[in-house]
Amino acid sequence: MTPPSKPSHEYGPLTPAMFHVLLALAGDDLHGYAILKEVDLRTNGKVRLSTGTLYGIIKRLLADGLVVERRARPAETQDDQRRRCYRLTSLGHQVAAAEAERMDEVLAVARARNLLKKTRTA
Amino acid sequence: MKPESTRASRLYRALLRLLPFDFRSDFGPEMETVFHEQNAEAKRSGPTGVLKLWWETISGIFRTAPREHLAMFAQDARFALRMMRKNPGFTMAAILTLALGIGANSAIFSVVNAVLLKPLPYRHGDRLIVIQQQAPRAGLLDQPFSVQEIEDYRHQNHSLDSLVEYHNMNFILLGRSEPERVETGVVSWNFFDVFGIQPLVGRTFRAGDEQPGAPAVLLLSYEYWIRSFGGDPTVVGKTFTMNDKIHTVVGVLPPMPQYPDENDVYMPTTACPFRSSPAMIEDRTSRMMRAFGRLKPEVGIRQAQADLSAVAANLQKAYPNIYTSNLDYSVKTIALRDELTQNARPTMLVLLAAAGFVLLIACANVANLNLARMVRRERELAVRAAMGAGRVRMFRQLFTESFLLALIGGGLGLLLSWGGLNLLVSFAARFTPRAREIHMDGAVLLFTLAVAVITSLLSGTAPAMAARESVANSLKEGGGHATLGCGSHRVRNLLIVVQVAVSFLLLIGAGLMLRSFIKLQHVDAGFQSENVLTMRIGLNFTKYNTRDRQRAFFEQLLEKIQAQQEVKNAAVTMVFPLNGSQPMTGDFMMEEQPMVPGHSLPLADLRVVSPDYFEALHIPILHGRAFTRGDRSGAQDVAIVNRSAVQHLWGGEDPVGKRISLDGGHAWVQIVGVVGDVKQYGLNRGAADEIYFALAQTPLASGDVVIKTVVEPMSVARKIIELLYEVDPNQPAARVQSLEQVRSDSVAASRLTANLIGLFALLALAIAATGIGGVMALVVSQRKHEIGVRMAIGAKPAEILRMVLGQGMALALVGAGVGLLGALVLMHLLQKFLFEVEPNDPLTFAGVALVLGTAAVVACYIPARRASRVDPMVALRAE
């Protein structure tokens, strides 16, 4: 399916789960289980994706061209035929960045209103 | 451990089946792997971890599945819409066919829903009953109640919460700009409480309103309030004069089906001068009220029947001279709901069946259109299959297309039925007071949606099956020149047979109804309705309170009317034929037959007419004479009987010169003539035994004027009303109409039913005929090559024409044969709608066969002609 060509900011706001998947893939190419683990780890277990939710998101991200299946499989021993890896496309990067910026703007407002006690660093 | 071997994996795989096929085939195996890993990890953290994982997994799938199904539907729908735009001809034909089929069903369902399915709009409507007194041996099945009988049933029963009475009167209401004749319901004070009706404005009646001597009060019906007072709420508290008494309006009723009659106003029983007269209260046989009851909460209708029957038995014991043994007196309870809908039920069900048949034909036709289209889409489907679209996927796509067609058709059908709603309401009003409850509501929308879904299944299955076969063939033959297999030919032929058979059935039904209606219209009613004007004049009985005054009024009026040059004859009658009035039956004594104690007297319908009545209506004098001006008060009282009465009551002997008595032998009335029978109660009903009395000797307080004119009768109506005002400016006339109109109205229900079924049958015929034509056209285009070869080796165009025609007609013939068998089995269900026509009427069957045959020939001729003009060279070169 050809990725639709619309500006990256038009993909937002993403659902939190979708954003987390994009963030997870922003680090490295990952397969499904690794994405779940990564999200779980990054959020200290606050966001736990089920397989149904994850693959619903992956289907959408694939259709929108935000991620692609990585063609070459890594030669790991535990990798079987069923396992596919996903990689963020440059469009995916832009969309994730646009979403992060949007959130940053929101946070700036929250800070200005003294809703956030301290500035956290990622 | 392989994931597929564990129980958890099997369970997970089962869960995955909730997701759409495409999703599953894309991600299913991968999801299984991931779940396997998750599960292994969860196990390490103990049973809570496993439970938590399952909970998250199951809820995740349940959240994802509907979204994915919807997304898939949206995708399929977009594709389907694209396909529909590509084939505008097919799309239009299918949508229009389905719109007609579904619209017919929605329309009829809106009536069935409101009239037969919905609960009554009265609180505790399921506990309301109608109580009827019956004396079957005297032919009385719904005998009104007397005041004493009402009291007896009210106080002696143990099964009813309340028992209320009702009767209808015509009073003159003064106090508005013109005197107005108002239909008045006279009811027990708690009548509206029993029916659970809350007033819209003001209050309903209270017990105090029904006390003798209480100030007279009125309730207005909603319709009358809107019509005469423009919905003005300040009307409550206003006073009007009725029956020389001041009446105060205390409230307005809500819009609701008025039962038993449509009334303008309601009053409590004590306000009605007739009902509250001592003569009425004291005479157990002065009957004019209807009785209704509300069952106690735990009591069923059978218990109530047994309970009231016991009361009836008590009455028979207590008054053996009134409820004589030869009458077979009894009481009957009927659920109000049944009473309100029993006239409508058979007609509505027949119409629903007819509409269902139309939809069946529409489905068969669209299925055929779809099949024909499959031929052209074979390559597309093959490509899709080759690209990996599974069987389920293709089915789903085709069903989505069928569903969209049905949905759009259903929407259009809903619009069609909404457009025809007013017509339907006025149609249903001929059968039931519940007609006003007919609306396009949520239930109708839901029904339409359900019909659309069923329709898409019915019309989508055959094409989807054919597609499977065709794809298999196409792939086998390498995507070359494949045609739909012979299996789908059989399906197409079968669908045509179904269409023809069902059309045949509907046409037979319509034909029988139509024949019945025509017979009904041409029935000899015993009178002539042409050029007769009728109007109802109910005298203000406080002003015309003596027989002399009543007599003088009508004599003066008739004299004035008679003097008009447009008028041939004018007469007054208690009631003219077919006006829907209840029989007024009375018993009488024959001079030559002594009374037998414990046996009832002979019964006949009693009428009062002025001398020119028989002439005005062309009722023949068979023997003796008509009434004359000489039959006055003081002269010998005279009567005229009809032919039926002579047959039944005098055993065919000439009764002229014999005497009868209505008052137990005090006064004797001499029979002076015999007249022909008149169909008084309906063209489809037999004549009653009738005895006519002379108006001058038996004056009326209320009568119908019938005027035979030499011009169009309605054109003199205004003039006659002015003559009436000359006699008495405060005297209104009601129901001014021509007798022709009355006669036509009396068969309106049959006419409308026949028209509706006829409309459905024509729809069916049109759909089936285009269906045959379409299929034959397809056959011709598919067999072009073969036809070319035939012609190249010497077949003549006429032979080709015959061949194609023959094929089409063979299908039509098989269909007609099946329809014929169906009709022979099913048509007896229509028996009760038929009048002087047998359900297997050969003329109707022959006529329908002719119509259907002609339609089939015309439908097949067009493609057959095209086939006969195939140029063999072109056809062969095209290969």
C-alpha cells in the first residue's frame, strides 16, 4: 500500500498508545514482543499494551507509512518465521517529532500555569 | 515447547477468530508468537500475572475487533460504491427494485406495528374488556345494555375493578356563532379513569358530576377542541347550552384513538335527558348502552367470562319473562385490544404477506442482476483471488455490496412509504380506530434495517456462490474466456421460476379481490342511489317535544323541498340504506298467532318512512300499496313489510290485510303492502326482515331526509339547507352527502384492499417481466458465438427468434405452473375477502395466465429479436 502523503503534523494528535509505539521504534528496529517490553520498561509498567491493541496500531502505522517491515531479518537463533521487525520511516520520525513538539507546547503551558512542579529531563 | 501445542495457544487462537479474516492472516501468527512469549513471562510471575495477562489480552482483542471490522467494512463499502458508480444501469435497477420491495414492506409494517403489535395507548390497556349481551337465537350478537342490566353486572361481578357504560347521542350545542350538532359520548363518571386517560387541559369527570341534579359538565375531544376552538385552553370554564341546560366545559381530552366512536364532546350519564329519564331507568328492556370493564390485576379474561356468565344466569333466573329460554341469552367478554383490531387483522396480514412476496421477487431479481454482473466481473474477481483475497474475503466484499444496495434501496423505500403514509392511514381508518397511531417510528426504521439485512443476504448469496465457482474456473483456465458455470445457469433459471411463480400468486390474489369488488359494486342493492341527496336532521327535542310538533316540522320541510323544480321526490326516513347505522330491532305480535308464554315474539328491523320514500329510492312495491297522505294520525295505523319478512315471518303467505301489534295487543297496525328487499347493512350482506311504519303515524325526533333530484344532487345541497333554516333557523343538518357517495363509501374498504394488492401484483409483474427479459438478454449475449455458428450453417432468423423465445417462455411456463399449484393451495386463505367469487375462480386464473404470458412474451421478444439479427460474420470474427 502506498503511504499517503500528508504533512506530518496532520497525523496528530496520536493516541497515547500509538505514540508510545512510535517512541519505542524511534530507538531501534523492534519486533512485536520487544515493542511491548520497551513500552512497559519506558513507562515503568504504567502502559501495558495487549497483542490486540499493539497489532491494531501496527496495522494503522503500516497503512499510514509511519513504519515499515524490515526486510532483512537479523540472524538471531530465536527468530522464527513468524517474527517480523518494524522500523520507523522518516515520515514516522517526523510524525513522532511533531507529536512530541505538540506535547512540549502543552507542557510549557502547564509549567507557566504552575501545574508542573519541576522540569523533568528525558 | 511449540506455541501451537499448548492449551493457552489454542485458546488464544480461538480468541483471534474474533478479528477480521484479513487482519488475522496478516498478523495472526505473529500475534501468537508474541502472546506465547508474554505468557511464558507471566507464568514466571505466578498465577496473578497469568490472570492479568489474559484479562489484558481478552479486553484488548474485544476493543480491537469491532474497530477492525468497521474499518474493513468502510474499505469494502468504498470499493462497493466505486463498483456501483461504474455500473450505473445495474445500480439504478437494483436500487429501484429493492426500494419498491422494501418500501412496500416498511409501509405495511408501519400499519401492522401500530394497529396489531403496539400495546393499546390506554393505561392497563391489556386489562380492558368489552362486554356484550347475546341472544343468538334471535340473531342478536351485540345487544346493548339497559340501565338495570348495567347496574346488575356492575354489582354482581367479582372479576372487574370497574364496569363503565357508554352510549352516543346527537345533541345541539348553542352558544357558538351557529347552532352546532355535536356527537356526544355519554359515559360513566369514571370512564376515562378506567381507560387511563389523563386530560390535556382541565380535568375529567368526578363522581360528583354523575349525581342526579349535579351541574351539567362537558369534556371536549381533542379534535373538536382544535377544530372548533383553535386549541384555546381558556375554553375550560366556558358555558354552552345543550338540551336547554347550561353545560360547563371542565376539560379537554388528549389526542388518542376514540373508542367506540369519534365524539365531539362527552357528558356524564345524568346529563343525558334520555339516559336519565325515569322510563329509561325503570325499563329493563330499554337498551342503548355499551359496557366496558377493567379486569382486576390478577384476573384473566376467562375467569371474567365465567364470572359474568354467572351473573347472566342470575338474571335469567330472576327475570324469566325477559331473558326467555328460547333466546339462548348469554354474555360475552372480549379483550378490548381484539375488539379494536379484529376487523383490521386479516386484511393487514394479507397485505403483509403480499408485500413480503413483492420483496421476495425483488430479491430474486437483484440476485439475478448480480449474477449477470458477475459474468462481467469474473476477471476482476479472479485477479483479486490471485492476489490472495481469501474466499471469506470475497464473500465479505460481495455481501457488503449487496448490503449497501439494500441499504440505499431501503432508505429510498422508506421515503416512498413515508410519502404514502397518509393514504395508508386513511385506508387503515376503514378498519380500526387505531389508524391514527400509525407513524414512521423507531420500530419501523429497525424493521426496515432488518429487512435490508435479510434482503442483502437473500440477494447476495447466489452471486457469492457463483463467484466462488467462477473464480475457480477462471484460475483453472488461466484467466482466459470463462463463463459462469452451468450451476449458476441453474440458479438463474430457478430465480426466474421463483419470480414468475410468486407473481402468479400475487396476480391471482389481486384478480380475485378485483373480481369480488366488481361483483360487489354491481350487486343489486334493492334501491337506486343515483341522484339522491341525503342529510341527517336531529330535532332539538326540547323544542320539538310533542309528536305533533315533530310531525309538523318534517311535513313543512318536505313541502318546501318538494316545491323545488330540481326535486323529483323528497322523503324522511329513520335511516337510509348503507349508512352504517346499527340495526333497530323490535319484537311484535301477529294477530293470528297467539302468544306462547316463555317464548319470544318474532323480531324484525323497524323503520319509519314518509310516503315518497319508496319512490325516491326506487324500491319496488311488490304487492298492495305504498304509504299515502291519507295514512295520518287518527286513521287506521298501517305498515309495509319487505319480501324477506314475508318469507321468514309469514311463511311466504300474503300478509296484506293482516294485523300486527307492537304493544302487546293494545293497538293493531294493518299491513297494506309488500316492498322489495334492500341491502341495509352492506352490499355483501343479506337483507334483514323489515317492517316500515308511516311517519305521520309514528313521528320521529331525528331522521334522514332523502331527496331524489333531477340534477346533480350535491348542487342543490345549499339550497335545501336554506329551506331548512326557513323552517327553523336553529336547526342544523349533518352528514350532507349523496347516496351514491354513501354507497361508494360502503365498499371503500374492499376497493382499497383490492387496489393495494393490485398495486403489489403489478409491481411484482413488472419486476418479474424485466427479470425474464434481463436474463434472456444475458443468455443471448453469452451465446452470440453459438448463434452466429447456427446462422452460418443455415439457421434462419425466425428459427433463432423462436429458439430464444421458447427458452424464455419455458421458464415462464414452469414458473406459472408452480404459481398455479401455490395458488390452488393458498387462495382459500382469501375466502373471507371474496364476494361471490370462488378462490379457484377459473376466469381469474385464465385471465392472470394471459396477462403473465403476454408480459413474458414481450419481455423475451426484445432479446430474441436481437439474437435473430446477429450477423454471423461479426459474431464469429469476435472470437
